[in-house]
Amino acid sequence: MTTMRCVRIHGFGGPEVLSVEEVVAPRPAGGEVLVRVHAASINPVDAKIRSGHYPRVQADQLPLILGRDVAGEVVESGGGAGLPEVGTAVHAMLGWDRGGYADYAVVKASELAELPDGLGGAEAAAVPLAGLTAWQGLFDHGGLQAGQRVLIHGGAGGVGHFAIQFAKARGAVVATTVSGDDLAFAHELGADQAIDYKADRFEEMVEPVDVVFDLIGGETQERSWAVLKPGGILVSTLGAPDEDQAKAHGARGAGYMAQPNGAQLAEIDRLIADGQVRPVIGAVLPLSEAAVAHERLERHRVRGKLVLEVAAAG
């Protein structure tokens, strides 16, 4: 019986409830592979789950291994069509029934993408959830097309920095709100217009846009209706925007939750391999310092993604 290290919670609370433990490693069923995890990334949803502020996860589901992103190597196959061979480097956004802060994780065939040459380790782990959130928000829900204008709120963060690059790769004109310290960074990512959200009011500076991609919510979302073109859409990761507000501005609103999608992840990987997109890593910490990573995510401004190194590749 193989055991593994993992980071899990037995109760809700602050970063101190994250516990490094030894548990029995999972085994893959049909249509699944077992991945030896080299790296796993930290996402805001992990902190929401840990603190008990995520309705989908309740106390009766604990103990729970956290983490939705993994990158690593296939070490066992459960059998079935379309599965990568043992030894293949992959990454994936995991479903809710599994966690990635661990030495091993079970991954479904529909969730994974094989890594292109040159993408591995921390960068590979940083892509799945944040990349898919940006991709699905802009294109599946926002319908963003070449030549359109988009305003991205929170462009320097994990999801936002991918959103800027995806929108530019699609041929859109991109405006984004960031902190003053991140203005140059946003332009480096390809933003046509970067606005300091503390110093300036974006609605006074941005030309009307076809899509607002909102990663901030609250007052920022309320003020965003004013910059939408008639028939435009406000897409948010923070719940469905107000229908009455949308109607009053002749616009539409859409809230969504990103879903695992190996095919879309492979499309993102092609953009990375072509040099059109690059994952940005704010810091890499060992698995044993997951609590430190959570504290940093919640108390400090993070540019790009935080990643946990689980095992060295090779």
C-alpha cells in the first residue's frame, strides 16, 4: 500500500488549519491516470474553501485535500481510450472530488493536457484553473472576438494576467485596471491601456467596450455598466451580475464557474508554446509551506500565481 504526503484540512479556519499528513495514495479507475505531482498552484478558491466561505464544500466533507491544479508525470493508468502513456508529462484542473496538494493525484482523461516541450514544473502548474477561468470567461461566456474592446478588472492577478494575454492573442483591444505598481507589468503583458484603479476612475478613461471581464466585484462591477456598449456583456467570476442593472444599460450579464477542460487547456498550451502567452509566477514554495503560501495570498498583493513545489521532476 503506497502512502503519500498531502496537505488537508479537518476543520475550517485560517492558514493554520492546513496540515501536512501521510495518507494512503489514491488509485486510478477506468478513464483515469495517477499523476506523480511535481507542482500544484494556489488559487483564491482554495482559501475560500479552507476558511469555510465556499458553499460547495461543507463540514461533513472534511477532511479534505485542497488544490485544483496539478502538473506532473503519469505513473499509472486505470485503462481506457485516450489516456496518455506512463511517463507522459501532463497538467490538469482537477474536479471537486480530488485535491492537488499531494504527492499523487488521480486525473480524468477529460481534464488533462499533455505538456508541450519547454513547459513544466511551476509554470505548468500555474496554468490550468487560472487559464481556463480566463479562457471560458472571455470566449465561452463573453464571446470576445478579434477587433472588439475588452476591459479586464484585476489584470495583474492569477486569472487577469492570462486574460490580458488571451485577449491580445485573439486580436482584441485590451484595457485593464491594476494597482499603480503593476501598470508597466500590464503593458508588458500586452494591455493597450492600463489604469491605476486607486488613482483614476476607469469609467472616465475607457472608451466603450464590448466585454467587461470582472474579477473584482462590488463597486467596481457596479461602475462597469457605464462603459459597456449597447448589447455588450459583463462577465463575472463572482456570481451573476444584477439583471436589472444589465437591462437598464441595454447590456447583458453572465456569472460562471470555470470547469475542467483538457481540450481548452491544450489550446492554451499551444499559445504558450508559440510564445504568445507566458505564465507569471509570483513565488514558489515547498509543499510543507502551504500555510505560508495561503497567508501570502490573502494578506499581500500577488503578481501572477503562487505555486507549491511538491517533487522535483525526473
